[in-house]
Amino acid sequence: MASIISRWIDGGREHKKEIDMETIAAIETYGGVVTEQDPRWRAIVMRDKSADGTFYYSVRTTGVYCLPSCASRLANPKNVSFHPTREAAERAGFRPCKRCKPDRNDLQPATDVIRFAVSQSSYGPLLVGQSRKGVCAMLFGSDRDTLLHDLQERFPGVMLVDGDDKVKALAARVVAYVESPGDSPDVPLDMRGTEFQRKVWQALREIPAGSTASYTDVAKCIGLPKAARAVAQACAANNLAVLIPCHRVLRSDGALSGYRWGVERKRALLDRES
Ligand SMILES: [Zn+2]
């Protein structure tokens, strides 16, 4: 079926989605009703997976309730109601859709909003993401679209919001630190990982700029000298490039080993720090 790319701007961020002609025809046919003004309706039209778990919708004519991303034919918005929880939808007399199965238990509602800013650095574009707890993402990437995609993959179900001036100022501080490493910037970090990963990341933050350590050194430092391989895995799972300096960890023979954001970038970061 033919499709077009729909674009819209929300909170300063450009969104792009492919929508099919049937959906567009439905919007044109049913346009102008109140439901259509509701941002939740747009999530349904766009079959937005990131909205799953944040609300449910029911269709009066079929008696079922669905997830926003349900692949069924788009309902007439005149027949649609929104429900904050699946229990609320069931209390209102609706039964779960057999196609999207909104009553399954593995759905997680979207958790904190992440505000982000994309900046330029001599290592290429970088993205800084901030949750309510602190900086939760610092990613390198080739361009804004790739960075946003990476951010969404790492934090599924999270709502991404284009950052205001505060977030941009924070990103500028991170860029300044990346460009001239010294004392690490005094910003709270929201380190999301297992207890083991957080232990490793904390140990990495103790390695000063200009120094390096081996995976085995880090494993010894956290009291698990045989866990070098798991340390390497924790380095690979790091969402906070440079702020958690996993680039300062080398193989025991001094070889660079891998880097989530490219070995060339690792070499360039280390060169500048030394
Ligand atoms: Zn459904």
C-alpha cells in the first residue's frame, strides 16, 4: 500500500512517521471531531509504540479496548474513549482486543521524561540526555537522527523531549569537558544499570584523565579479580560516554580493545588526555 512520510513539530522536535493512505483517508473523513484534537489520538493514528502502557483506548462500536500501537484498522474517533489504565477500560465495560492484547502483564508504562540536547564537538555530534535524577545519557553519533534513535533504543518507553536552555547549557559544559579534560564536571549522574554495572562504572570514574587501567585492574578494584570479562561487558553497556570514562580501560597488554563509539574515537580521547 502506498504511504507518505508525515512530519510534525512538537516541543521544538521534528517527528517523522510513515503513515499509509488508508489512515490519511480516515483522518480526512473523520476530521474535525474533538477526539482528533487530543494528543492521544495522534499516538493512535501513528501507532506509537512508545505510548503503550501510558493510556488505553476503547471503541464503542466493537466493545474492545486497545493499546495505542494496535495494528487494527483505525477507528472512527467519534466512537473512541481514552482510559488511563486497563482496569478503567474494563470497568467501563470493554474487553481486551485479541490483536494487541492490552491485558498482558509485561507492559511497562513510560517512565521519566528524558530531556536532550545535541551539540557539536571535535569528536563529532554528541547528545546529552537528562532525567529528573541527573545526566542519564551522553552519546556520540554521526548525526541528530542517529543519536535520537540510539537514545530511544537505550531507553525504551521513555518520552524524549527537546531540552530547553538549561539542558543546552548542561550539554555545553559536557562539550567543554570533552574538549579539555580536567576535573570531571560537577553534575549528578543517573547511572541506570544493575548493581554490578554501577559498581564498575563508579570504579571507572576514579580513573583520572591521563591515566588508564586494564579490565583486570578494574575487576580487582571492585573486589572481583576474576570478573574482567564482565567488566568489559559493563563498559560496553555504558550510556555515559566520557562522563563514565570507559575509554580509559585497555586490555592488559595495553591494546586499545573495543569502544562502543569507535576505536578511533577512543584513541583520539586518550591522545588528548595524555
Ligand atoms: Zn487492539
